Amino acid sequence: MRKMSIFISAAVLAIAGCSSEQDSSTHDSVIVSNVAIENDTTNRETLLLPGVSAGNIKINEDAAPVYTNMGKPDAGDAAMQKAVAIWYKNHDPKSDATAVFSVRDTGDNPVARVKQIRTTSPEFKTGSGIGVNSALADIQEEYTVKKLAGYTDEKHKTEIYDSSSGIAFEIGTDLKCKAVLIHPAGEELKATYLPLRE
């Protein structure tokens, strides 16, 4: 009986050792993957992660720290527990913009949570280099996108192409991306109560 107990203990230790090696290997591959993502971009602050974030702004995070980090918005609006804040590069309304749409929860501890992020800055890119000025053909090679309702702005028509991974693209008549939107993954891009563009 004692020999059997020693054998079982040895077998358990051997299995645990193999499991530990597997966990370590998996952990290493995750670290390598994260390093690869960071190395593919010139700046982590301008990395677009579909369904997750645009730079340091994250989907579903409390919007209060966003305002603290970004400073006073250059434009925006608020109504019905929803808000849009727009920041222009160098505070110039004719330059690139980053907009955040947030929705405030109702209840005992209402928190405004980021639901959409829109940027017109070509500095923001995905790990594979997709962003503003990317051709629609290149976007379609990288993502499965579905055309949604577009809009006309100053007589220029813009089509919106959305991916269920949590990223959408505003495409101009030249078939190039004018703006990128990050939204919750697994959901279709929703029309916001307040406009994300001026």
C-alpha cells in the first residue's frame, strides 16, 4: 500500500511539473504577443485595439479620468445622461480630432462610461497599421466589415463600414478612411444620441 502511495505521489508531481511547463509556455507566448503588438506601433498611446481602446482611452471605463488626462474639451454636448467631448490637435477645430461618447448609468452610484471613441488622426493605428488614410481594400483584407448607413457632410458622402470586433471606419468617396471608431466588441456600431463630429 505504501509503494502504491509513493507511486501516486510521484505521478501527481510529474503531471504538475508538465502542467507548470505548459502554463509557463503559454504565459511566455502571451508576453511575446504583447511585445509584438507594442513593437508594431510607434507609440502605445496611439494604438487602436478593436473593442478595447484608442490609445489610453478605453471602452467602458469611467469617463472622469479621460477628462482629467485629456484636459478641457474643445467642443461637446450633453443631454439625457449622455455626453460627447471633442478634443482638437493643438485646439485647432480644423485639425485632427478625438471624440468620446459616454453614457451615465442611473442608480445609486452613477458613472459615465465610455461607449465610443472616434478619431480622425492618422497617428492612431491598429497593430497591423490600419487607420485614417488606409484604403478600404486594405481594411477589408484585415477585417470582415459590413456597410452601415452613411452621412453627407458639406456635400461629401461618407460610408460607414463596421466590424463586430469593435472597430468601424468612415470611408470617403476616394475609398480611403476618414475616421476610425472604437466601440464594444460583439455589437454593431450604434448611432449616438449626440453627434461625434462637428
